[in-house]
Amino acid sequence: MGRKLQYQLDDDSSELIARYEQFVAGNGPGYFDVEELETIVDYFLRKGKAKESSKALDLGLRLHPGNSSLQIKRAKIYLALGETQKAMRIFETLNESTEYELLLLKAEALIKSGRHKEAAKVCNDIIENEVDDIDNISIDIAFIYIADLDILNALHFLKIGDKYNNQNVDLLFELAFCYEQIADSGMAIETYNRIINIDSFLPEAWFNLGQVYFVQQEFQKSLTAYDFVLAINENDSLACLQKAHAHFQLEQYQQACDAYADYGKMTGENWQTQLFIGESYEKMERYDDAIEFYNQSLVEKPENYDALTGIAICLLEKEQFEESLNYSQRALKQHEDAPDAWVYLAEALVGLDNLDDALLAYLKSITIEANQPDTLMAIANICMDKGEWKTALEYYLAAYDLDNTLEFIDLFIAVAFFKNDNISASRIYLKKASALSLDAERLFFEVCDDANPTDFVL
């Protein structure tokens, strides 16, 4: 799930950039002052076009040779290109300068060079030497640390800025983001709520709050947050999608269908929307409706693995095993190493009484993903049907090791131990099974009709 940014970089330089590009193309005047060239250099850097930025800087140094501000931009380009040592050499030539941008770049270069104590000193000196605007300076410093994935130091400086001005919304967004990165959901939620208390009409704050709640599986709270986003902007497609996901997680499947449909109308992403709606209908056990939407998704994207397996599952529930087998096979052509598809294939084969091929399909699935207790138990069941008692017991016990809460697993193990002539072990597991189900003992003796009840007095 994505994080929404509260703001974007303002770009009022379109006329300047157009004039510069006309000059480069040979169709315009070629003089730009230092401030204009700095703007052009930064514009191309923001666009990730370091080479274009460097060309603009070369022009600037021809027009204004030796200008220290443009030299700082040269260092900035070197850092963007990963040429840290070249940037450091420029800093050495400008060592006496206390220009703000230079100090920030120097801190960035020191961090990238692994000289963290020196970088911290530069950053602390910047703050100590400033009287005003400490909050925004803290943001600039925090960005350097965030880029280096040093979230704790970013937090440290953002907290300094927050103490100076606790109403700076831009700072609070970054502060909340850092809390998310260190998985401190409580502080992230508190910080987003602080933003909302300052300006309750910021949809990004409500959205990010919803995202934190969603990750915490507090889906009702996330739903409330997404509803606030949509109250502010009814055409926010991402909030609409997340609202649908929240309804789905709350098992409110009809509401999820409605929200997914709204999302589809907003974005035109039909195949994905139809897939989501199909899954919602599948959860409601409205299998015909689910199949209809899965098929609509396939019309637009025939190789859609999720739609193919979704139809296979629905057909299994409808006991249309031959048709289900066909869709599982089509899904496996898309993803041969998908363990789920092999399981669906196996279940269809079981429904068609083709136990040998079903066993092979189940075995293929667990070779891809071993941690499948249900599949291990299904393999054991087939082995029991084939009279392979020892092998069945091995797979039952393997399933039990992964999940001892599987329905009737204790009973199955009790039967398997009896078939392997281990009465004492069979008695132990039958006792466990009887504690969970009153029918366990009756079912055991129905299956093991040659068992002596006196050997199983519980």
C-alpha cells in the first residue's frame, strides 16, 4: 500500500525552462543570470536528469566563471551521480563558506562516506547557528538521513524541529512517516491525528492514518479514515480501493463489491476490478456470480492467473470437477510453480476419483511449498484410501507438526496408528480426538470395525 505525500515540489519555472530549452535548440537568447541557472540545474536534478543538469551548469560557469553558488551546484550534481569524493574536493575549496546549501551537501557527502560523527556535527552546527526557521531546517536535514535509510537520526532532527514549531504540517508528515518506518504505529497514529487537528481537510493525512490502521488490522478504523478522504474528495480512487479492501477484510462483501465497482468507474481498470468483485462473490458463496465476474476479467486479460484459479475454486464448490480441472490446467500454464493451482488440480482429480494423479498433483504442490498442513493431510487421506498405512501415518504426523488444530487430525492419526498395529499410540490420539468431538469414538470404531473396544477404554 502506498503512502500519499502531503505536498509536491512547486515548479513555477516553466517559462524559464522553456526559454532555456529554446536556447539549447538554437532558437533563443543565451544569457541567464546565476539565480536562473541555479533554478534550471535544480529543475533537472529533481527530474532525475543529472546529465541535463550538468549541461546547464557548464553553461552557467561559462557565463559566470568562479561563481561559488554554481560550484555548490556542481557538488550537488556529483552527489546525485554518486561521485562523493569529487563533491568533497569542491567542499575543500569552499571551506570557509557558511552557505546553508553547502553545509547540507557537505553533511550528505560525509554520511555517504561513512563519516557519521562529522556529519552529525555539521548538522548540529547548522541548527545551532540559526535562530529562525529551525523546523524547516530540520526537515532538510532529516531528508538527508532518510535518503540514507537512517530513520533514527532523521527522527532526532525532526523532533528538534517539532519542538521549535509544533504546527508545521510538512514536518509532521515526515515525522509520521519515520514512525511508520520503525513500526511505531502508535506514534504514527498520534502524529497523523495531530495533523488532522491542525487541518481536518487534508485528505493525505486521513489516507495515511487509514493505511496505518489497515496494517494494524484495525479495519473498522481504517474504513472510517477512508470515508473522510472520500468526503473531502469523492473522486479519490486510491481511497475508494482501500475502502473496498477494508470492507473485504471485515467480511462485508456486498459493501466491498459496491466500493470496488465505484473504483472501476473512477479508473477504468476493469479486469482488476472484476477480479476483486469476483472474489467477494466467491466469499459470499454466490459462485455463479463470482464466475461471471472472473470471466469478465479474463476477457480483458486472458492470462489472468487469479481469475483462472478463482473459477477453478468456484467450480470445485459446485462439484463440476471436469470443468474445474480445465481451469486449473490453464492456470498452471501461466504459473507452473504455483502450489495453490496444483492443489486445486488435485482436488478436481479427487472429485473425479482419479486418486493416483491427484496424489501426484498434491506431491508436486508440497515440493514447491512444504508448509501446507492441509495438503499433507489430503495426501495422507489418499494413502489411507489406498491402504498404504505407514505412508499415511507419516503424512498425518507431518501435518500435525505444522498445525495440530486441523479438523479431525487427532482422529485420523488414531486410525492410522491402529492400522499400523500401534494400539497404545492409537489410544492416546483417540483420547485427544474425543476431547474435541463427541462423535470421535463412534467414528473411530466405524472405520476400525475390527478394533477391540476394551483396548480403547478412555
